[in-house]
Amino acid sequence: MIPKIQVSNLNLYYSTFHALKNINVTLEAKKITAIIGPSGCGKSTLLRVFNRMNDLVDGVKTTGEVFIDGNNILATDTNLVDLRKKVGMVFQRPNPFPLSIYENVIFGLKVHGIKKNLDPVVENSLKAVSLWDGLKDRLKKSALSLTLEEKQRLCIARLIAVKSDIVLMDEPCSSLDPQSTTRIEELMRELKKEYSIVIVTHNMQQAARVSDDTGFMLLGELIEFNKTEVIFTKPHDSRTEGYITGRYG
Amino acid sequence: MRKFKEFIIEKLILLSGLTSIFFVVLIFLFLLKEGLSVFQIVTPCDFLFGKSWYPISEPAQLGILPLMMGSLIITLGATIISVPIGVACAVYIAEVAPSRIKEILKAGIELLAAIPSVVLGFIGMMTLVPWIKNVFHLPTGLTALSGSVMLAFMAMPTIVSIAEDALYSVPKSYKEGALALGATHWQTIYRIIVPAASSGILAAVMLGIGRVIGETMAVMMITGNAAVIPTSILQPVRTLTATIAAEMGEAVVGSEHYFALFAIGIVLFIISFIINVTSDLFLHRERK
């Protein structure tokens, strides 16, 4: 097993609220790791530690260490631009920019100073998310004209364009219909060959369907982390069992 | 009984709504009636593009081109000064400033909006006008430039507060998306947030310009009021508004001079109307 993200003694406070409590976990490369748990358990917060998006919130204090490919990203000298290029994020609501489809795909490259030879990147990125055939003739159209599913795929294509190697997904299907969800899940399995994916979801079935490993969080603690089939068939902790069998949550 | 009460209240509200429209129509009709009479004396073309404004000479020369040019040059100057500063200020308040400084700045901008224009004019007359006279070695500091600078101060609060609203209404998800792709704060602002807010910012600029064109007191005090076509921003000019304010008192009711001043009012009305409609269009587009 190749450790991709290694979390040790991670604690996070929103001012006085203790949102993440002493998290220790190792996530593997080129796997899909699901984080499940009831609302407010800190799963999105944990995800946002990996690309330091929590820095945007006032009054956040983080202690402990998070290593990505051996570098502690919580160190004060971490270059956030490089980190976020490497660790991409897909949001709950698809958030394409109010620009053309083409401009959306190359946005990341542009901000990283790459301005030449963009056409092949656009083609490859859109092919990777199966949008190319449908959209290749209207790349100049506004991305806001796409369907929700297409928008979400476009947001994934944006990450592929900058060659992220970790993709964080924060409930990526919660605004999509079941068919679109199935297709995005297929896409995730496809992407797993190249990318390490961490997905936060409160859809337990989704976690069971797509992920290799699953972590269960409750009230800021990582209660249990294991192979997905173990979590869903013979969880070791009674709280995990209670959640997956629907006793609460 | 309750139904009756509802009925009365509904009609009262309808009535107050209609009243305001009614008065606007009345004002407009009055303006038209008085103003259009001037075209029995001069052709619309001579009125709009005539180069001299000597309303009390014999025969009266009623060309408002110098006045329109005066308004134009001052508006242009004020726009050039106030738009970059105002938009930058809005970006700073909406995106960059820590919350304490944000509060202080917003209060400051509101204070600026609260200064009566005659006070601004007076301050300009006492400070800016002599300064411009000395710096540029001019015979008088009462110039288009002085007017532009003071009017820029008046346009700024409008521009800042409306542009700031437009920036705030950009969905947070755009910002997060850009930052999560590794864009710096500045790249996020100029590549995503400002373009996304552009129609609101344009509306802010238009309303700021509207404010400048309609302003009377301050320009009358510090622009020198010479009704000549300006060739430089360092010359005295006279605006449409200042002409009405300065001359209405001495124009004989029913004289051609009197009608001409009302016609200037119509011109101003049309200009403000166009500006308001344009900015409304921009604001509407943004909401969509």
C-alpha cells in the first residue's frame, strides 16, 4: 500500500468549537476513500483540511500534521497555490465559472501561468469526463448553459486539466438525479486509475458502491476506518453499526 | 369586515402608487409644454448644436452646444477620476479589507454621501480652486478640472456602494472554486469576481454618472460658468444644470430665454432617463 495522505493527531477548532478531534488515518493512493457520517460530524471540514480551504474561515485553528506525499501541508510555509493545484476539489453544487466551457477548463492552467498549447489539454480533459463528443462544437458557449450533471463533469475536467493527483469530492452528487449520480460514480471508478479520490457523502449506499475504504465520523471523531466491505458488513464499533443500520443519522 | 379593511388598504396603496406616477407625468407634461415652445423661435438643430449661448442679446442666440460640452467634459473628467478609485474601493471593501477596516470605510463613504453639495462646492472653492490656479499657473482656478474633481467625490459613494453590492452578490462558490484550483486571491478577484459582477459594476458607474450630470450647486460654484466650448480641461465651463439654476431667476416668464431654459430641462431629463434605463438594464441582467 502506498500512503497518499497521512493524518496524525489532527485537531481543528472553529474559534472555541472543537470540530475535529484527534484524527489519525492514512489514505491510500489511487483508491476511492469515502468519509461518511451524519450532518455536522466534521466530514466536510476534514476534507477541507486536505487543500487548506478552511483557511478561508475566520478563527480556524489547526494542530497536528497532515502529510501529502511526505510533505506536511499544515506547515506555515506550505505554498497553497501548489497544494491546491495538486489537490483539487469538487463541490456539492457544481460551480462552473460564468465563462465559456473552454475558459472553464483552462482556468487552472491560466492562473498557473500556462498559456500555450491549451487546445489538446481541453480535448483530453473533456474526453476524460466524457463531455468532449457532446460539447466539442460549442466550447465557446457559456458553461452556465449546461445541465447540472454536465456542469459537475466540467468541474472535474478543470481538475484534470491542471493535473491534480488527489481529487476531493464534497457530496458531488447531492444535487444530481439518480441517473446522473450513477454516471458520475462510473466516472469516479474510471478516474481511480489515475487519481486518488476522497469523497464525502451522507449517502451510505453511494459510499458502499464506489469506495475502497470508508471512514465513519461522528461528532468530530473518526470512529472507525477500514475496508469498505468491512465497515458495511462487520463494523467493529457499535456506533458505526448503529449508523449504517439506520438507527440514527 | 376584515375583507372590507383589506379592500380599503389595497386601494390606498394603489392610490399612492398611482399618485407618484401621476406627478411624474404632470412634471413631464409641464416641462414639455414650456420647453417645446422654444422651437418656435429656433430649430431643434440650432438649439442643440448652436455654438453661442447669449440668451438676452438682441436677437437672442440660444445654442446650447457650449453648455452640453461643459456638462460632457466635467462628467467625463469626474468619471475618469471616480470610476477607477470607486471600483477599486468597492473591491477592497468587499474582498480584501479586514472587517474592522471595512466598517470604518463604509461609514466614511456614507459620510461622504451625506455632505451637502453646496458644502463640497464651498470646500472646493476654498482649497482646490486656488491650488489648481497655482499649480497650472492659470488666470483662474475655476475650471472644468476643479468641477470634475469635486464631482468625482460626489459620484464615489454611489459607485462604491452599488459596486460593492454587486461584488457581494457574486456566489461564494465561484470564489471557492477559483481558490480551490490554486488561483491566488488577486487572480480570483480579477479573473472571476469582478467579471461576474461586471453588469452590476456598470450599473454603479452609470448611476454615478447620472449623479454627476444632474449635480448643480457644486459645479456652479467652482467651474467659472463661462458658456464657451471648452478646448481644455483647464478652462472655465458652464454646465446645463448651472445654466438653469443661474438664469432662471432673471428670465422673464414667457420670454424665449425662459422657454430655452425649460428646453435645457428636457435635454437633462432625457439624458438622465437614458442613463437610468441603461443602468436598470444592467442591474436586471445581473439578477438574471
